[in-house]
Amino acid sequence: MTVIPRFAASLTGRGLRAGLVTNDQGGGLVDTVLAQAHATPVEEVVGGCFCCRFTSLVEAVAAPRGPA
């Protein structure tokens, strides 16, 4: 487990909600797969960096999730 899923698990263990927005630049989506493997909610911004796809980043952060 990498530090990001471990940190997300730590927050969840404290009763907080945590999730990730990933921006893998290759076809493998490594960060997304790692987050999913650790049951961390994840949204993807694909097709460019966060600055070039800022609208997609905002939409991913604002996407509805499960119960609080």
C-alpha cells in the first residue's frame, strides 16, 4: 500500500470521508487501480493534466458520493 491509500484509510478510520482524484498520464491508470484495490473512492481526470482539464477536475471533486 502506498502512502496515499494509507492516509485515506487513516482518515476513514477516524470517521472522516476520504477519496482521491487521479490523473494518470498513461493507459495503465496505476493510481486509480491502487485506490480501488484499497476500497478508496476514486474519480479520474483523463486526457490531460489537471491545469488543462480544470473543469473536469472541478466536476470530479464535486461528484456526488455515498452517504456522509
